[in-house]
Amino acid sequence: MNTDIHALQLLERDLEAVATRERERLASVERAHDGGGPGAPRRPSRGGRGGAHAWGGVAAALVAVLVLAGGIGFLSQGGLGSNDGPAQRASVGDAAGRDAGGSAEVPGAQASMAPAPNSGPADERSTLESADSAGSRASLDFQAVQDGAQYSNWGVAQGAEQASGSGVGAVPTQQGDLTKIIRDGRIGIVIADGSFSKGVSRVTQIARQNGGFVLESSSRDERSGALALRIPANRFDDAMLALRGLAGELQGEVELQDISGQDVTAEFIDLGARLEILQDRRDLLRSIQADATSSGEILRLAALIDDVTLQIETIQGRLKFLRDQVAEATIRVEVRERDVQPEDPGPDAENPSLADSLGLAVQGFLRIVGAIVIGLGYLIPLAVIALLVWGVVMLVRRRDHGAS
Amino acid sequence: MVEERTDSELLIASRTEPEAFTEIYRRHAEDLLRYFARRTLDPETAAELTAETFAEAFASRANYRDQGVNGVAWLYGIARHRLGRFFRSGRVEAAARRKLGMPERDLAPQDYERIEDLIDFAPIREALVAALDTLNDEQRDALRLRVIDGLGYAEVAEHLKCTEQNARQRVSRGLRKIALLLQEQGMQLTTEVEA
């Protein structure tokens, strides 16, 4: 080209190279579509894609949409049905025999395992003992009935407020820094017939004694029910022990106990660091804004400061939420009288029979379909809006082109 | 061989015959560079915007429809869009060049003066002088020597006791900043009629 501007000469060379590459790409696409049949001119399609590729693209897009919809549906349902805590957990004393003392631990209690009389295998029973600082000791014994064979004997000290945790399992035993752990507990208690009302009032009392409250409760026929307690985190262990004690008090037993802890220390540190950086950035922007001379610059900096402030407030909100969560633990208590049948727990997902497997598979499939339907419910209105916006953009562009 | 096809025909042909696009480039590259230079006042930015505009035009040439719209008007439509984005963000994007695997090149020393020759400072000299105060000392001195006093870069560098390349960069950055400022103030940087 006739120019002495070096940049334009280089750009011409770059564009020629791009054109050559594009020519080769088109030729290879053409060859692939012709399948070796020369002489059969094919109508060039946009983007050089043929019918098979187009259908492949449509199929891929469809799959992507379904996966996306499934993902959205899954998230909107808060997962596919598991209420388990995401982090560390341990199970204690399952009277149904599934975890009969197998990996037993009460966080916060100094625990030791010792063989008990009537012993079955050593890991099917345990005795947990702990002592408070004054050395006083209170034991709670209960019998876990399982086909008349398995037996558990627990000796647990009450009021061991600062006892350090140890034992089998992986529950958050780092008692030194419980402030960064969100704790959840679940306990199922079977009590003597006719004592449901008393049991519920005792659970309420235990919540109050430990500085907490009953968040929600429900009952069936005044013979079985469930309560959700919110307990200050530092009283969580005491509350759990008292609830275990309740079983003995009402001639019952603990049929399940589940404790989980979600360690959010790393998130705390991360959020704290980000907060500090953002606050520094905001200070810096404000100082630059103070020195700015043009209104345009001031406005641009104001927008940046707003953006950073929004991020700071988001992080502060999340930190507050986490602090609230770690400050109070949730304990779900299920109470039922002895002759009330427990709710059907459903097939044992860890060891299912063939029929159970089929049932689980059907359930899983239906859940996925349900999640996809929910996800599509979210996506379709968005798609309609996107389509409208796209249409408007295309119209405006076409009008601009026409005008110029 | 002299290419006799119109811009519109070349753009349509370039879908299956990509080399046809380079003819479009040869016809309009310098005009487009001038278009950008007069609006951004900055040789570096003008060169970058020119490259990005042609890259985007090449990448989206399949979207061109011959609906009575001249091919060059379509090209300047893209250019206006690029320029608007530059004035909004203060920077030139390189997405289209990256997509095509084109390198982002620095401006050669001799190109600064050559591209500045394309800029007509006369209509905006007054506004330019008024805006000098918004620059830092280095940029202001460099710009005054180069644009107001009309010295060559060798002399500017000598006055400022820096390298020629450094002098070019100070002028370039200063002009870019002033162009953005004048744009914000709604000042028309050129009186030429757009294509």
C-alpha cells in the first residue's frame, strides 16, 4: 500500500497473514464437508458449518441448557436432599445399630474408651468419661437396644465446660478456638410411653438453662415430635450432654446423635484480609478524589468508591452472618415415645438392596428431572428477556448502519 | 492488477475469499488512521484503534449485509463504536486482535511525527492551551514544546533532557489525556465530515 507509516505497513502484513490463515481454514472445512467429492460445489453456509455440525451444535447447546437448568434447580433446592453438614462430623450411639459406638465422640468432653461388661466387640460399645475442673463427676448410663445384643455404656461428665476434646472421629475438637466453627447437633431420644409432654418441657428447659431458646417445634399426636434449639456455641456441649441425660431421666435411650462442625476460620481470615485491602483502596480513592481537578475525574472516582463501598458492605454482611452462626449452634432434637414407630428412614443408601437401589435410582432421577424443571423455570423468563434485549440491540444496530 | 470491485462487493467476497479484505484495508487504512488521530490527538491510540477496527471488521465481515449501506460506512460504523468505547473507558481494547492472533505492536519512533502530521491542531489550539494545566509538569512541558512551539522531537528531547522516545511518550500521553478531557466537556475535536 502507498503509505510511509510503518505501523500501517505492519498492520497490512498482519491482516494478510490473518487472511491467509482464514483461507486455509475455510479450505480445510470445505474439504471436510465435501468428503473427497470434488466438483460438487456446495452452497457456503454461514460460519462454514454444515448440517451435521449444526445439529451437533444444537444438541450440545441443549445439553448445556439442561445441565445449567439442573444446576440452578439443584442450587435452588439447596442440594438434593442431604441435610448433612459439609465439614467435619461424627456419629454417636445409634440404637438402630448402624453406628453403635463405632466412632464415638462428644466434642468438648474429655473422653476415654474403656471396655464395658456384657461386651461385644470393643468398637460396639464405649464408655466416655470426662471430668470437670472441680473433679466432680456425674454419670449418665443408657442402654442402646439392638437385637438384644449390642450394648453401650456412657459415663459422661456434665458441666465439663472447657474440657478439651479427644477420641475417635473427626469432629472439631479444637476447643481452643470454637469461635470460628459453626456447630450443629442432632439427637434422637426414645422415652417411656406417656412422657412426651414432660420430655418436650424438659428439652425447652434445657435450652433455657443453657442460655438458648426453642427456635421451632412440631409434634404428632402428642407422642412424638421434633424441636430445633439455638444454643450459645460455648454451651453446645453442655446442652448435648443434658439432652443425653434426659433420655435416662425419662427411662429412655438415645437412638441417634449426630454432631457436625463447619470450620469457617479460613473464610474469616480471607474475608478479613479482603476487607482490609478494600478499606485501604477506598481511602486511597478518596484521597485521589480530594486532589482531582476535573468534574469528570471526580465523578469517575465517585463511581469507583461506590463500587468498593458496596464490596466492603457485602463482606461485612457475610462476616456478621458468620459471626452469628458461630456464636449460636443449632441442635435438632427428635423425641418419641417408645411404642411410636419412627418415621420410615427410607432405604439404607449405604447398603441398599436391589429393590432399594432401583427405588433410589428412580428417586434420584425424579429429583434431577425436578431440578431441571425448576431450573428451566428460572431460565425461561431470563431467556425471553435476553431475546428481547438482543432484538432491540439488533434493531438499533441495523438502524445505525442504515443511518450511516 | 487494479481491483475494480466496490467496497461492498469486496466485503461480501471476503467471506469466502478472505484476501479480498486486504484491499479494503489498502483503500481506507490511512483515512481511518487520520479519523482516529484527529479525534484522539494521540498517535499511539490512533494506531491501536485502527488495528482493532480492522481486526473487528475482518472478524465480523460475515455480518455485513449489502442493504444499500456503503461498505466504507459500515467500516466507519465499527470505528465510531470503537472510538466511543475508548472515550468511555480511556483505553483501547484488543479483543478482536487477540481473537485473530494478531500482535499488539508498539509504534515506531518515526511514526509519531508522521501521524501527528495527520492531526489538525489549528481548530483546537485554544482549548489545548487551556487544558495544559490538567497535565503533570513533564507532559505539559513536552506538549507545549511540541504542539504549541512546533519543535521536532529531537529538540523537545534536548530541552527536556530526556530521550526522544521518552519525549514522544510524554506528548502522546498528554494528548490522550487532553482528548479524553475535551471529549468529556463535549468539545468536537474535528470539523471534518464523517464518512
